[in-house]
Amino acid sequence: MVNKNIRKSSGLTLIELLVALSIVAILTAVALPTFQYVIQSVQVSSAVNSFLADIRFARSEAIRRGGSVVMCRSDDPQLAAPVCSDASGAAGWASGWIIFQDLGLTSAGGGKDPEDPLLRVHAPLTALGTISSGQAAVSKFRFAATGRLLNDSLGLDSSLTFGSVDAAAVQRVVCVGLGGRARVAGDGTKSC
């Protein structure tokens, strides 16, 4: 015989709900800093990969076309007629860049002329923050038909640091040698 006085329980009591919410709050507080680190790391890796792909593209196009190809930072690369900018911008290379074949018809030294064919445009990297130059302000990479850099200044490797200054462990340092090859040197504590 079934006892009619036994009540069937359905749902949660207030105490069980508060315990569950407390556990979720503790786990969130512990996991949130790690999750933010992962997000920053992915953003920096994505920016570095885009930069390396474009610098390799510029180098290979210089070899393929048999002439000078320039990859330079631009304060507004999405204009109808984008131009190169100097390295003094606050965001550095994070403001975007353009790649063009330098025909050398009007200006010397790798500036973008209206008749120079635009090969590729990279939009600003808004999530990244900054891409800063190392020892000297690097605003362009100019490749010769051999794939080597046409470097106007005396120096060895050019370095760019990707990522926020306050998180050296998430930063990545990219080195571009005079031979035109780019590589990742390591985190923000490394140098070329």
C-alpha cells in the first residue's frame, strides 16, 4: 500500500541554489584571468601571423615581379588612395599597412605614388593595441628583386613588438633581417 503522506520533491531548495551559485562564482573568479590571457594571446598570434604572411607576400612579389615592392605602415590604409605613414603614430603598425610595387616614377625612396600598383591592404588591428618598433622607428620594408631588403639605414635586424606593453608574456617580437626573412624571436623579453 502506498503512503499518501509522503510528498514528492521537485525543484531546488533555496540553500541548494545558493550553494550552486557560490560554486559558479568561485570558478568564474579563478578562471577569468586565465581566460583573458588566452584571448590576448590569440589576438597577438593572429596579428603576428597576418604580418608574417604579408611580409612574405611582399618579398615573393618583389622576386616574382623583378622589381621593388614596399610594405609600409599607413595611418588610414582603407582610403581610396592609401599612402605610407611615418613610424610616429601611436598605434604603430597596428594602424594597418599597405603593399605596393614601387615603380619609382615620381618619388624616390619607397613612397607610394598614384601610378604604383597597390597589391594588398591590411585593415587596422583594433583589438591588438600597438605594434611598436624596436631600436629604430621602422615604417616600411622595401624589397629588391632578389628578395633582400633595401635598407636605407645602417642596421642589422629590424624588430617589431606585437601586443600591449603591460603584458610582456603575451607579447611577440618579430625580427626582419636584411636578407628579407622574417621570424618570431619570442615573447616581449626577447630581442633580435
